[in-house]
Amino acid sequence: MNRCLYSCVLLIILCKVTFISCLNQNNFRYDYTFHKDVGWLKFHRMPTSWEEAVLRCHGEGAILASPLDENMAEVISNFLVKREPMFTGISNIYAADEYQSMEGTPLSRIEKLNWASEPDVQGARTCVVMDRYREVTAVPCSERHSFVCRREEGVEKLNDCGTADLEYVLNNRTGSCYKPSHQRLTWSEAYKRCVTDGGHLAVINSDVEAEDLWMLIREQRPKGTALLGMRAWGEHRAWITVHGQSMNDAGYSGWYPGEPNNFKDNEACGSMYVGGKLEAGILNDVPCTEKHHYICEIDSERKITSLESSQNKK
Ligand SMILES: [Ca+2]
Ligand SMILES: [Ca+2]
């Protein structure tokens, strides 16, 4: 009760001090930063195809960013430190003679684009890249470039997990949010999928978490194996979580007797038994190339960035 009172008073003071309306959706995923008059942005440095960039942003609850006005062009291009250009959300992917941003803004309504050469509107589908000097060029969409995802301020409600993905559900016993998978993936694919969500492959930090994850995945998938966020490294096969901790430091290492056995010298990825009569949370090592179900986790500390903390970072 006292704690609640203290938090409420603190919140009210913070709202007054920073002139931020705390009733608005002034927070978003921890991996995005807030930029005035632009919204929440995240720079993806690793080059991908345009289609992959669209999907990555979509998966994060955002949209592939475009230089819709001069301010936005400047803020987005400032992420570039090298010569290589980045993808924007502008393309003629739907119709050859109609370039639009992902938001559906036509070229005629986008302020002053500085074309290196006028785009071809005779049939080829192209996607627009922008360099650090804000010069834009239409290139094949299959080229690979970095990109920025953008989310407008306060457009959608986020759940307790700091995501618009309602499949993430907060577990009050652990303070983390979890999402069980719908499909089987290899460990690397599953890792990437969870990172796109703003989370990570689940890491078990306690007996309670082991039990709850086991029950969660059993509801969806009564049999098999669920991949988790740990791997074996080096000659001595040190098991390290995706947060760089040993299993003991992470807080749980309930291997099945005889496991991890590195069967046929080919098992370096961590998993939990799901089916059968085994107790909750029994771990096993499996081949990294085998496809299994998996669980993504969003940690309590990582769920959201508030507007204040994002601005303080800058
Ligand atoms: Ca955890
Ligand atoms: Ca094994």
C-alpha cells in the first residue's frame, strides 16, 4: 500500500516536472528512441532486402520509415555514418507509375525529394534508397540495405509487455512476458524471431519460471521440445545464455540425468522437454539445425522505454 502511494506521488511529480502528459502513450519498445515531431525510431544496421525490411518493421509494430518531410529526412539520414544508402519505405511495388511511402503518402505529397536521377515509371518495380546527404535513388528491391523503422507517437495501445503483439502475456510470478511459438524453427531462426519481437529466446532464471514455461508450452504443444536461449560454446562446451551468463548465474540448470550429452557430437542448442511424464522444466541439448517449437520472452526491465528515459539518453 505504502509502495503504491509512493509510486503514485512520484509519477505525479514526474508528470509535472517534465510537462509530459502521462495519460498519453508516451512509451514504446526499449529498443526504439523518441525523436520530436518524427516519433519512435529504430535503426537496423544489418542490410536486408526491401521486403524483409518491411516485414521486420511490421513485426516490431512499426512501419519502414520514409523521409516524409525535411525534418524526418534529416533525422533518419543521421543514422547513416557511412556512404552506403538505406532503404526508405517509398516504392512503386503496387503500381509502376505510382510511388508511395509505406504509410500510403504519394510522391506529390512528400516534401522536396532530392533525386539523384528521376525514377523509371515504365514497368520495373523499384524501391527508394536515401544516402546521408538525403539524395534518393530508385534501386531493385532485392538489393540489401540498412533501414529505419518508425512508429508514430501514441497511435496504438501497448499491453503490459510493451508490445502491440497481444500474444505476449505477462506472468506475474516471474515479471516477464512470454509467447509460445506457432511453428517449428531452427534455433537461429527462433532466436531471430524473438529478437524481432523486441525479446529473446526464453532464459530460465528460477524453478518457478521453469515450471511456468513448461506449463505454457504444454498448453499449446503437448509433445516434443521447446528451444530456449542457451548454447554450448567451445571445446569444453560451456553453456552460456543469450544474455552471456552461465546457467548457474542465470539461476537454473535442471538438466535431465545424462544431459547435456552432445549426442553424435552435434547438439549445441538448449531446449526443454515438453511431453511425456517428465517433471516440469527438464533440459536437454539438441542439434541447432533441428526444427522445434520455442518460447520468446520479454524481460521485465526491457519491456518499454518511457519518453523521459529516451530523451535523457540523448
Ligand atoms: Ca527469464
Ligand atoms: Ca541431448
